[in-house]
Amino acid sequence: MAALTGTLPDEYRDESVKILTQALNAPDDEVRALAVIGLSELGAGAPAVLPALSGAMHDGCIQVRRRAARSLGDLGNAALPSLPHLVAALDDSSICVRMEAMSAIGRIGADAEPAVPHLMPLLADEQIRVRTVAGATLKRIGRSCIPALVEALTDPDAIIRERAALLLGQLHATEDIVIEGLLEALADFDGDVREAARKALKLIEV
């Protein structure tokens, strides 16, 4: 694999991308997974890398999809054109793929705002680790999440209301609409939501 990536001069990189992209069609799962790793090592500078990794997000093998999501995350904001594929992976049958996709979205940063509506329901996922990663992803996207989090303070699901309150506090959101929403949450019928609102207001220092 190294012979196709970092150890070759730049003039051979296009050929490396071509070979690795072709390897994504190999019948062997491990070969396709290794091809994903090789493409990731070449980086987003090669124009064909992002489309290839995006396509690998729809591979039939969980290992390939998981590595493709991780590879896109390693590219950071350069993976923004692949955001629709990462969002689609939030519904993947594998929890590992879903979590890698969330992590990759978070590493894209603020420009991943279009993913916010798809991340919000995951705050109430039955798996605690999914809820945790979803919250961390929203934090990494940052302040563009604030309107969705304020709206979530009135969600029918108490877990979402609680997580939304905590995230608003962690984002140190001081907008009037945030403060108003958190003050209203102090009267929520759910004790965990009330406690989260108190913690958030303390973090904001209101």
C-alpha cells in the first residue's frame, strides 16, 4: 500500500489514485478496505479521492464503509463535498459506521450545518454512546446549531430537551432567545430537564 501512496513522487500519484479507485471494485472486502486507506493517505489534493471515498460509503461491507467514513473525517473540512454521503450514513445499519459518520461530520466543523437536523434526533438514540457522539458532533459544528437546540427545548422527548439544554450551556449561547428558552425549561415537568437548564444557565453565567 505504501508503494501506491506516500513513498511515490507526485507525478505518479494520479496513477496511484486510478489503481486504488479500481481496487474499490475488487470482490475481496479486505482489498477494498485497504484501497480506502490508501486513498485517504493520498489526501484530498487528488481530485478523484473524495468521489471515491464517498462512493465507498455505500459499499456492501461494513468495514469498508466504516473506514471510508473515518478517512473522510481525517480530511477535515476538505471532506465538505462528501457531507451528503456522511449524512446518509447516519441511518446505516451498523452503529460503528453511524458513529464514524458523526465524528467525520464534526471534524468538518461549522460548514456541516446542513447535517444538524439529521443529528438532533440522535440525541435520544437508545444507545448512550450514539447520544454522546451526537452531542459532541453538534458542539464541534458550533453556534450554527443554536436555533435547532432552542427549538429542541420544547421537543416531546425529555431526553432531547435535556441534551439540548446542556449543549446550549456548553456552547455559552447568550442570545435572548436562548436565555428565555432555558428559563422556561426551569419549569419543565421532567426533573432532569430542569437540572440541565440550571446547569446551562450557570455555564452561561446568567
